[in-house]
Amino acid sequence: MTENTETETGRNAEADAAAEERELVAAGRMTTTAAEDHADADGFTGSAAGQPPAPGTVGIGLVGWLRWFWRQLTSMRVALILLFLLSLAAVPGSLVPQQSENALKVSEFRTAHTELSPLYDKLGLFHVYSSPWFSAIYILLFVSLAGCIIPRCWQFAKVLRAKPPAAPRHLVRMPVYARWRTSARPEEVLDGAEKVLRKRRFRVGRAPSAFSLGSEKGYLREVGNLLFHVSLFGLLIAFAVGKLYGGQGSALVIQGHGFTNTLTQYDDFSPSTFYGADNLDDFGFTLNSFKATYQTSGDQLGTARTFDAYVDYWNGDPGKTKRATIQVNHPLKIGGSNVYLVNHGYAPVVTVRDAKGNVAYTGPSPCLQQDQNWTSTCAIKVADYTSKDGRSTQLGFGGIFAPTMVVDSVRGPHSVFPALDNPALYLTGYVGDLGIDSGLPQNVYQLDTTHMKQMTASQGAPAKAALTPGQTWTLPNGAGTLTFNGVQQWAQFNVAHNPGSSSALISAVLAIIGLIGSLFVQRRRIWVRAVEGPDGTTLVEVAGLGRSESARIAEELADVAVDLQQSAPADVAEASEDSEDAGDPEPSEDSADDVPGPRAETTSPAAAAATSDLPPKE
């Protein structure tokens, strides 16, 4: 009989210990992480985690492997790995020219790297963002975030509807703990504690039959965490929308000339899956003038200060125009498109006459900037020229334009200031085939002299000329003349249709806000228990638990204890230590170590007052 009683007592003790452990685990669970975080090393929960397989089964089966793959794919660890791989996969798109952005550069790269180009073609490096491997990473990241966020949002919603966890049996095992005795009734103590905690914006849960209450605070931490990941998900959606329904192109417009938003007006155009020439907005504009100002003194001499493009634009009806100014980082929004000012330069105006004095070419020729002082390279192409013997041929002139020309023995002709203070044009001429009739793509701002011969002077030296506005160069061998009439300015515009840009900006801002909340908001819980003793006094216990980074939980608990003195003053002296031990046995050291963190246990009136910032009672 004695053995049975001891056995039953041992079982009850084990059951009580197990129940207490479950209470401590529930009290310390501060996150809304899905059940997979509590799974075993194989990533399974429930019947697949820690339970022996059914008799006769071998391995985990197809369903088990699918479940394992899904849990791995939707884990936060895999999502971070995929995010890193996506950023790494985007690097080749910045280093290697892309077919969708600049087909001419891709063609030049193929010509210059005949052995490397076939490998790049197989790897899809000329179209990175539409390659299968980049799309696979993107889609996997999309699925991973969706599978990670949706369960966490659902579980967080259930946690918000649930009451805070009940107080554990032994509050003294919490990292921060204080107690004192009061003459107030337990109901009065708990009513006062509820008011104090609600005033501090704690969620309070109070069991009707228990003389204790639980409270928690800091849910904005999990809200910020979820907001960050939802915003990242939205950022991916916005990126996908921009890639599928967006497009852009660039066009160089010379002062006094216009641009119409049609495919033929673009120097280069990048369509997308659902955005092409048929989807272009109906608008246009004319570049009336361009104004640039530069630093004229000091260490930053020549540094650009302002770029202003003055335009007249129309939207839908060419007869109804409006005036606007386009500046750097201040685009002109027309319909669903934005017109950005991205570059500018100079276009010398020249007139070329043949041997009979007929005008073979006249107009501005844009020159491309080479340095910060706008030393520029020029290419003037005369596609329809008749030589003095009546044969049809082509002329090409290449050289340097400098807005403020200086010639020295080291650099030769170059510009020393970007403004038009001393413009000059240095040219040399070529005769032959420009290659513009071959059908191959060609840069209109560069001169291909592969099938041309350089003009020579009477002594056989290359024919060259240095011209200022108004001067004329007589071409050698009676080939005609070239007159430098003056200089106009040009501006390069980027016309972009990005339907997902606003959503991407909003998602990025929300992601930053969510990240700040998840980093700086602290989750913590506070319990209050009030139990009436045999002597008619009430023992008040207050305990707090926060995450490891919540260093202020002890201060907050002390503030709560101080505020609680109005309804539960510490007006009863603590009993002796021996009587306390007899009536309320303390847990062993091993059990007290179950909850890590700084401890503020108190077992004497002086220690209790110190923890609660209260003076000890006599």
C-alpha cells in the first residue's frame, strides 16, 4: 500500500512538473512563428516529427518529401537565400550589355569578343532579366515569400484575438520578479493592476476564477516584421508589373526640333511583354531652347549647376500645346509616361557644297561629350554627294568640337570650360562608303571609316582644318567646301512608362517602416497575482518577461509596481524567511534556470522594496 502511494505521488509530481513546463513555454512564447519552427531537424511536425513510422513503411514517401520541400521553400532562411541569389543574378545585367536595352552595344560586343559571345548566348547573359534561370529564382522567391507570409499573418490574427497567457504557477521563476504584502483585497489589487496596465497600453487578460491576470505589449514588433515581408512581396509584384507592362526609350532632340512619341523617333527603344509600339501614349514636344549654367570660379570650376530644357508639349491634340521646363530629376509627366532629361551637348551647324557649289548637306550634327569640359567627338555624314567628275559618292568628316578651345602640345585641341566661350571645330575628311546602305545597325554619332579613304592635301598629308563659326574649309582637289555656320545645343530625353514605380516606392517606404518597428519595438509580458493568506493579508506578486534584447523590462516592472501602490500599498511587513519557506516553497536551482535572463528575485521586504523602488516598511 505504501509503495502504491509513493508511486502515485511520484506520478502526480511528474504531471505537475510537466504542466508547469508547458505553462512556462506558453508564457515565454513571444513570436507568431509557424509550427515549422518547432519541428525537428528533418523539418516535420505532427505525425512526421518525432513519431515512429507505421509498421511496414519505408522512408517518408512522396507526400512526405513534398511536405519537406514545401516547408523548406517557405522557410525564412530559404527566402533570404533566394533574395541574395536574386541580387547576385542581377549583377551580369549591369556588366554585360543587354539586347533589350541597347542592341547596338550587344552587336559591338559580339564583334569584339567572338570567342566569348557564344558562351554568353548559351548562358543568356545578353538578356539576363528574361532568362530562364533568373525567372526561376524570381518565381521561387515569390512563392517562398507568399508561403511564409500568409500562414504568419493568419496565425498573428489568431494571436490578436486570443487572450494573453495565464500566469505560471511560480512567478518567481520569471527573469524579473517582485512581491509584497498588502491589506487590500485581491479583487481590489487586480482591478488596480488592470487599470495601471491598460493605461500603459498593455493588452490585459483576466481569468474570472483565478486571482491573477496576464498582460502583454509590443505587438507592433510582429506587425513591423510582417509589414516588412509583405512590403518586400509588394516590391516584387511592382517589379514584375513594371517589367511586363512598362517600357522606355531615349531620343536626342536638337534645339528647335521636335519629338513625337512614335517608334521611329526613338534612338533606342526597350519594349516589354505587354507594352510595345501600339501602346505608346499620344504626345509630342518641341525643344525651344536649352540653358545650362556652370561654376565659374573656385575649386569646382566648370561644374554644372543647372540644366533647363524649355519645351512646348501636346497631349492627344497637336494643336493644343503647353509650355513646360524639364530639369534633371524633375521629369515632365504626360499621360502615363515620364520624360526625363538625361544628357545634353553641342551640335555644330555645317554646310557642305559639292564641286559645282550645290548644297549636299546642311544642318546640325550632334557631337558626343568626352570629358567634363565637353570636349566632344563629331561625325558628319554626307550620304548624297556628287564628285567633280559626276560620280555619286559619300563623304564623312570626323573630328573634335570644343566649346572653349585650347591647343597645347600634350593634349592637342581640347576644351577647358563647358560653356560656349571660344567654340572651335577640328575636322578631317574621308571619301568612300559610309556603310549606311548595308542594312546593318550603325551608330549615327560615330564614323565608320572601314571602306573610306582619308582626304589628302597637295603634299600627300592628311587634309585637316580648324574652324571657328563663320569660317569655310575648301576641300582638297576641288571637292567643294565645308562651312562652319554656328552651334546649337541638343538634349537627350528618356521617355519611360513605368506602371509599377509608384507601388514600388510605397512598398519600399513601408518596408523601411516595418524594419524600424521590428528592430526597435520590444515584446514583453507582465503578470500580477494577488492571493489572500490565512492571516487576512494579500500577497501581491508581479513578474515580467521580455525578449533577450528587452533590457528595460526590470525598469518597466518597477514602474508598474510603483503605480500599483495606490490600490495595493505595501503596508504589511513580510513574514520571516522561515515561515515563507514553509508556506511557499521555492523551486530548486535547476528549475529556476529554465528561463534565462537577468533575475530580480526578492524574498525579503528590503529586497522587494528595492525591486519596486519602494521604501522598506517597518
